[in-house]
Amino acid sequence: MKSGDEQGLRGDPAKAWSDNEESRRRQLREDAGRSLAENLAEGLALSEYLSTFTGAARPRPVKLQPVATA
């Protein structure tokens, strides 16, 4: 696996910003070419998918079983 430096990921911050901005604008143009219903359906599906991660990083409480005493 290549490092971030080898992939050019830690290069010029201005270029990284420019690349990100270009990508964002391209995505906005693609979204503008689709119907509102398509964009809404995609947004709802993404929201539903991301909601499955809610609380995933939190430890779940352990249910203690009663201990029988003799």
C-alpha cells in the first residue's frame, strides 16, 4: 500500500482545495441535472443508511444476571 506522500495526498494545500472545489461543483451540476424526486430519494436513502451508525461507537450496557445465593 502506498503512503499518503507517495499518492500525492500531502502536497500543496491550495491544490487540494482546488481539486475539492472542482469535485464539489461537478457533483452540484450532476445533481442539478436530476429531478428533485431523485435527489430527495437519494438523500433519504443516505440518511437512513447513516442512521444505522448512530451509537455504534458507544459501548452497550451489560445486563447483569442475578446471582443465586445459597
